[in-house]
Amino acid sequence: MRAFYTILTLAVIGLFTFASCSKNEQPPVSNNHECDTSAPVMGEVNYRDELRDFIQEISGWARARKPGFIVVAQNSTELLTTTGDTSDPVIPDYLNAIDGIGREELYYGYENQDNAMTPDDVTAEWVRFGKRAVANHLTVMATDYCSTPAYMTASYQKNEDNGFISFATASRQLQTIPTSAPYRENTNNINTLADAKNFLYLIFPDDQYISQLKATNYDVLVIDAFPPEGGANTWTPAQINSLKVKKNGGKRLVLAYMSMGQAEDYRWYWNPDWLKHKPDWLGAIDGDWEGNYYVRYWMPEWKALIYGNADSYTQKLINAGFDGTYLDPVDASGYWENPE
């Protein structure tokens, strides 16, 4: 009997969801996008709409303070379209809010298994999304996790054929600089993300972090904003500016990794008391990543930690002189759509 009422209730909810977009399902900031009728809605939350709106809010707030601030959203490429299908209309407001999309495991490293080939049908769908992004003047930054030389070579070649820039790494923790030269190494000045031919993704800092990064010729660096000792202070503007020149003298871009879809217990904002008295926005721990917790990213209290005030994460990145941010995990909506 309980199952019957559950099915009936879900059917009624589905009918109203299909028929209209209520005010409760709309984002707190009007962005004039279509209602995503395919995205699961639990109660009054449309998780995909809320995630798109959050990204757009971060972007708008940052660019109002630093024009040209670059925003790249990693994974969850289905946010590009109204229904999450590769063939459906794109959402202009979302496209205007970002400069690029990141895509992990496009060819190798599927489901956190290094060297594991991503299933062909999954790759094909992600590539279709990526090509739609490129067609709409976004840069696609693909990261493959593999150590076999043939796989690494194939990753770079396949991604270039797609019109994407890429990084193949043997370090799932993103803490190793490859010994080989960057793919498509060049001396060009990189003024926009679209100028880049390659990038380095390195977010686990050590004591030699800055000097190691300075000694590379990558066009774009995606790095952690904070020194290894932690605390509230980012790398200094002088340190970040020193990274904006490649070893060969060309100008490059420096983006700061920022987790906006999960809370990290090693960041300055973390309060250990939250584990005893959880704020409403704090969810369960991510079993795959130590110290990372799911968040109800649509709640104002969490958003206030990410943007909107002088002590927010985004403001710290602007103060430090970063050219932009690399947002993760942008597939957070998938967890809330199916938290089991």
C-alpha cells in the first residue's frame, strides 16, 4: 500500500512538473532560461537549474569586480542544454556566464580507475556536448587519467581532433608535473582561454609549488589558491603574477581551483563544530574523497561562503590576482537527484 501511494504521489508531482514551471522551481535570480522539465525535482528544488544559477551568480559577481574574470565549470556538461540532451537548445545565459567547460575521464580513467578506458557510448555523448560547447565559443579542457604512454599520446591526439585542449596525467591526485614538454608547447602570449593550446592541472601544493610551476611552459595553470599550510591566506599577488609568465617568456593564464559543489574540511571556512551541529546546507561526506562533504548548494548560507562578500572564496581569488576560477564539482546536481 505504501508503494502504491508513493507511485501515485510521484506521478502527480511529475504531472505538475511537466505542465508548468512554478515560482518555487525557478532560481532566486532571474536568468530568463527555459524550465528544465527533464531535471528531477524534489520538493521545491530543481537541482540542475539551481546549479546553473549558482554558477551564473558567481560569474556575474566576480566579473562586476574584475571584468574578464574567467569561469570554467568542470563536468556536468548536460547543464549546457535545456533538458540535458545533446540535441536540445543551449541556455544562452549559462553560456555567457562561463568561458569553458572541464571534462574528466573523457577517454581514460573512467569511474576513478586510472588507465580504464571510458565506454565508447559515454565518450561519444561527452564529445557531442564538448563540440556543442566549442561551437558556442567555449573552450573544452579535458583531463584523462592514464600512465600508459600510448594512452597518453592517444588522449592528446583525440582531444585535439575534437577541438579540445587536454591534460593526460598519471596522478589521480593531480600532484605531479609531467617530465615531458607540454603538448603543443609554444611561446605565444595567452590573453584569453581560447588562445590556449594546453594546460596543467595541479592542485596539491607542496613547499616547492610556485618554483615548480614557474619552470613550466604550459599555457594555462589550474592550481590551488592556498599554500600547503592552509589557513585563510592565499598565495600572494606577487606569487600569482610571477606564474603568469611561462619559462619561455610567453604570457599565460592562472586559474584557481574552487570547490563550489562540496565543502572541504581543510579550508579556512570550516568549523569543526559543524560535525556535531550540522548547518542545514551541509550534507553527507563523500566516501571517495576524504574531507569533502556534499552541500545544498542552493542555500544562501553556503553561497555566502563562495561569493558575495569580502571574505568569500571568490573575493579571495580576485584579491590574489587570479585570472579566473575552475569550478568543481559541477556534477553535484547528480548526487542530489540520486543521493543513494
